[in-house]
Amino acid sequence: MITIKRYNPNDAAAWDAFVDASKNGTFMLKRGYMDYHTDRFTDHSLLFYRDEELVALLPASSHGDELRSHGGLTYGGMITNLKMTVQLMLSLFDSLKEYMSSNGISRLIYKRVPSIYYSYPSDEDLYALFRNNAILTRRDISATFYLPNRIRFSERRRRGVKNAHKIGIVVRESHEYEQYIEMLSEILAKYHDAKPVHTAAELRLLADRFPDNIKMYAAFHEDEMLAGVVVYLTPQVAHTQYIANSDEGRQCGALDAVMDYLVNECYADKVYFDFGISNENEGRFLNEGLISQKQEFGGRAVAYDFYELKL
């Protein structure tokens, strides 16, 4: 028998322990990360039990009569462990639909965990979505290295690396989040008419909570930050959460030097290096300039999929 419980803070320890032991969860799905923006989202995360055994988690937030998994996260979806089977997943979705109906929820927006984060095959939910007539409503494309057999940087990117080293660019880990977010804000406003998702204070808070998972690396010339990357680390993946390159940095190959250090030295032992998405307008618009730059470093396409399940 499947029972569903809505998350409350007393469940935090059990929630985090399950994520740690899961086959498709990451630190972004732990409560210390999810709960930093409780002022922006109404948490409606769910715990699934078979008899008395916790068998799955669904990070989620409420948006009127809509349940999103999760409104404040890049991905969510069913978090499961090695005991998950296709039959059990189908039962979980049957129970989830009953829960939604009983709680006035008419549809679910489901952001699947991309396959590069799996520690073991985890596509049971994909079959359950198909069986329940869920519709693919959005597909973002990220550019990702497969590091054991990575593609070489393009000639232009290699020239940038050489130029940066020639003029004395130094790449190092940095904790100067205020300086970084200020630089990033200027770049996003100028080139993308956008703002960073996190403030400097939020980024520092999260980095302090997850020091082994969130790190920042920057290129400096005579103590001036010219480019930088915030990296989110999971067991298999180094993911660039933010990439910033100042106008001066563009001229001297500063970002090329940072990427060269991260990909070829710092995180060469990871399985994947993920540059993040290059889409706008719910995936319908591809920023060709942005993805071209990532592909010049050697990234190739990985899909971040969103499904809609209506009752």
C-alpha cells in the first residue's frame, strides 16, 4: 500500500538521508538548499511510503491549483533508490494522481533529473509519465563534456588560453562573491536583459552550507577579476551554475583560461562537465551565440525535459 505525506520540517533528516542514498538525487534536492528560498515558494514536497518504508521523494511547490517539481529548482522529479522498480513507480503515480485530486491540484509540472546526474539507471519515471499521458512541454538544451573522452577545445579557444597565460592571467578559487555577482549582473543586463537568480548574499549562504559542492573560480589580472565560473559539484558532474566574462576578459581570453583549468585540471576526474542551458522562452528559443561558445569548448547536447501531467 502506498501512502503520501506532505513534507514538514520534522522530516528534514529522513529527507536528506534518502537523497544521499538515492540513485538520482543531488545536493540541490537536500533541504538546506531547497529551503533557502522558502519566502519565494510555497513548499509542497511529498514523501512516498510503501507500508512504512520510504521509497521516493518528490520535491515540489504549490502554485494555485498547480504542483511544480520544483518551482525554485532547475530539476526535480521523483527521487528514488536502488529498490525502485517500474511497477512500483507506476503505483506511485497512481497514488500521486489520487493525492492531487483530493487536494484540489489539477496538474503537475514535472522537471526530470537529467540523466547525467544518475548514479544508476533511473528512467522508471519516464515510462510512468508516458503511461499517464504526460506531455513534453519544454526541452532545454545544455552543452556537456563527457570527460573520459572529451573533445578538444576549438582553435579559437586554445588561442584564448595561450593569450591569457601570456599576459599573466591567474586562475584561482575565489570567495569574492560580491565582486563576482556585480560583474555578472552587468553582463546579464547588457547582453541578455536578465538578472542573476541568486544575490551575492544567497550565493555565499549556499556555499557556506555546501562547501564541498559549491565553488567559484575566477581569472585575475593584477587582482582585477575579469571572468569567473560558479561550479556546482555532484559525484559525477561539475556543472557551471554561472559563467561571467567581462568585456576586458573577452579581449584577453580570461574565460578560456578558467575553462581550461576546470576541464583539463581541476575536474578532469569527473564523468561530465556541464555548461548549463542556452535557451529562452520555455526552450523554444536557442541562444546560438551562447551555445556556440560552449560547443567550441567541447560541449555536446544534453536535454533538460519538462512534462505536464493533467488530471
